[in-house]
Amino acid sequence: MQQSSLFLNRNEFGDATNVGNLLSPAEAKAILDEWVKNDRLKIHMKQVAHLMKNYALDQGLNDLEVQKWYLAGLLHDADWDQWPEQHCRKIIEELENRAIDPEVIRAIASHGPRYFGVEPVSLMDKMLYAFDELSGFVHAYSLMRPEGYSGMEVKGVKKRLKDKTFAAQVSREDIQDASERAGIPVDELIFFVITHQAGADLS
Ligand SMILES: [Fe+2]
Ligand SMILES: [Fe+2]
């Protein structure tokens, strides 16, 4: 099998002594504003962050964990806009240089196993992978519905998933793979996204 040029070729990320070190909201926003000029991508990152945060809250995780999940979602595509050929190597190195929590860095490194060659292991890794494509897909669907998210149903999303011409860039294969790895049926993931995504703070 041909190896993606984005492969990270390593499996250790960050430093265990940095557990609990996170970016402040202002520092995270500064990276987003400096690195991401594409507003649609910014929306995607904020939506994924919101889903991650809400999933962590549903799991009853503590405040620090919730912040980790949020940060991983918020920054997972930070380098995609300006340095797609270095995605996600550049943001990983930036966070390593800033001595950020290794679990956050690892989650970002494993958000596309086919592309980066890093397996999602922790629940945070798996959920970031699971929400990534699905979040963008449900958002695309909301934009074509006159009523947006309101009244959206799982079966409507599934119908669009079967229509390969709709949001064709979204990998159905990755959605299925991520669902299997997380051990959560696609329907359940879709329901979670439908329920929470409209509430994301996009400011
Ligand atoms: Fe990505
Ligand atoms: Fe993404």
C-alpha cells in the first residue's frame, strides 16, 4: 500500500511531564486567527470542538479533561488552511514546542489514521476521528435545508450519506471506520451531532 506523504512516522507525541498544560482560550484563539484565514474551516474546527466538549461532559469527565477534549477539537485542523502539505505535523510541533499536554497532541495526530498513520487509542482520539467528517457532513446538510438544523432527523442524514454526489469530499469510508473503532453505531453519532452542533459558539 502506498504510504501517504502526510504520514507522521512516529507514535509518541508530546512529553508526559506536560500533562495538564493547556493553552488559555486567548492563546488558542490567537493560533486560530493567525493560522486559519478560511472562515468555513474555522467554523468546522469550532463545531468539532463543541461536539468534543459536550461528549466529554456527557461522559462525566472533569473540567480539565473537558478542556482537553475541547482544545483537541478546536486545533485539529489548524495548519490545514495555509500548510496542507504539512497537515497535521505543523500544529503538532507547535503544541510540542509550547509544552502542551501529550494527550491533546496525540488526539490531533490520530484524527485521520489513513492519512497520518497514527492509530486512535484513547476515547478522546477515537471521538475526534468519529466527529471530524460527520460534523462537516451534517453542517453541509444543514446548509441545504431551509430550516437548517431544526427538525433534522437521523434518517435524513443517512439518506444523504447514501447519495455519493452530496458533499462528495466527505469520506463515507472514514465515517464507517471511525464508528467501528469507537464502538458507536453511525446512527448514534449522527444523533449526537444533530442534537449538539447547532449550539456551537461560532464567534
Ligand atoms: Fe484534518
Ligand atoms: Fe477536521
